[in-house]
Amino acid sequence: MSAAHPLIAQLAARRRELGLSQERLAARIYVGSRTVSWWETGRSWPPVDRIESYAKAVGMRLALLPADARVDNE
């Protein structure tokens, strides 16, 4: 199992800071809780629209994430 991408790791850290469970987040962004778990452990990668929804659900904007957490275009 690989580690989550830094972008997802940053969002997951924020989710935990807010005390938001994976289940509650999943319900807010219309996915299953197992899906959130897989994203956060690096087992799968979320579609871009779900990354945006995840960020919004935890009160973050993708443009405000640190540069080292952004996705490379290579």
C-alpha cells in the first residue's frame, strides 16, 4: 500500500483537525466511507471534482494548499 499524495494528506489532516469522521465527510461529498479511506491511504486517487468537494467540505481552497501538496503536471 502506498502513502497518500501530499495533497490528500493535507486535506485528511484538516479533516481530523475538524473532528470530522471519514463517514461524515463521505456523506457530505456523496461517496462511500471506504472510498475516503482508500484516498487517504493512497490505495486510489479521487477524481478532480471530488478533490474540490473534499477541500470545500473541510473549509479549504485548493489554491491555498502549500505548493509541495499540489499535483505535478508531469
